[in-house]
Amino acid sequence: MIPFEVMSTDPDDGYLASGLVEDLIVDLTRLPGVQVTNRAEVQAYVGRSVPPRTIARELGVDHVVLGSVRRAGSRARITTQLVRASDGHLQWADRFDRTLEDLFDVQAEVSKRIVEALEVALTPSDREMLDRAPTRDPEAYRLFLDGYAKLNSHLRDQNLVAEELLKEAIARDPDFALAHAILAQTYAGRALTWWAGLELADPAMPRRSCTVCAENRRRCWRCWSASWRSIRPIPRSRNGRRGPT
């Protein structure tokens, strides 16, 4: 799954492409019979013109998913291609012209179309999982996508911006389990990079989000709450910085 190209004139629209790809990866990895290369490995191809067959050979995969996002006002055009590694031919391609409020529906449709092209059988529970929206609030979902994209920049200032965007999304929809999970990831990321300790986080968040996650199985919050408990605040060293003394 190669990060989608942003065709809009506004570079800030990159969060749409990044967020859609992230959610597609999450959905596809949950399906039996589908293996997806992790995001870190494909980042090397961002901004490079590399033939899909070359990418497939270097990553050792059978198919490559490419795409682009172009936004105009409140509408977005998403194009997606599934390229077969054996001969470089398109196995499936489509274009979706939707409003920003329909972004989740596009993501679910793309996931199902890719799986159908790969001839992977879906159970009723698989289809239910793909169709289940993480939130019914379009603005909360947009804020989530923007926050997630900024978190993935791995920059300290963007991590702080991501926290505020995710908090806004949760304020609009307190039952948005995925937003709770990624908000926790912003705090864990700060601790792991020695930017701050977990004492800055809301200690009630793991318990609250586990309750929310009972109604949303797209990403199990228990994984994040377990990692939360396994990390301790990093003490300051003698020079006042965080990290090993």
C-alpha cells in the first residue's frame, strides 16, 4: 500500500491521503488471507517515481496499491489502482467522487473492492467490520485524519498539534474509540522519544477507552491500554533532560 499522491493545490490536504491509507491498512490487515507491508517500509517510495513491479520485487509482495486524492472545496476525488506484480498490469482500478462527509464510505468501498479483486472470501463478520463507521460525525472523522497525519510526521510540534485535533474529535464524539487510541499514541510517543513523561496524559483514559472499544472492534483499545501500562514516566537526569543518566 503505497502512500496516496496528493493532487490538490493545498499541501495541507495531505492529511486526507495519509489518513485514508492508514485506515485501509488497518482494515485489510484484519482480514484473513491478506498480508500488508508495514507503513515504515513503503515510506521510502514517497515522492519517488518507481515502477510498481520494482516496488513489488523489492518488498516481496504480489500486488501494489497506488492512489491519489484531489480535493476541491467540500468534494474529493479518490483514485485507486491495484497492480499485479507478475506482469505490471492493472487488476482493478476505480475513481470515487464524493463529499468529504462520505470519506469513510469510500474507504470501506475501496477495501471491499481490493479484497474482491484478490479473490479473498469475506465472511459476514468481515463485511460488518468493513462497513462499521468509527464515527457518524464527519467533522470528527476529518479532525481524526488530520491529527493522525500530523502524528505520523514524528515531529515534536506536530505531535502537540495532533493532540489538540484528536481532543477536538473526541469532544464532538466521545464514543470515537479510534480517536481515543491514537490520542494515547501521541502521549506514548512523547515518552518513547523523551519529549515528555506520561504524567501529562489523562490517567483515566485507558479505562474510559476500553469501555468505548467494546462497541468498536476496528482497532482494539486493549492493545494500547496494555502498552500504556507497560511504560513508566521517564525520570529527569542530573542535567534536567529526560533520558538515561
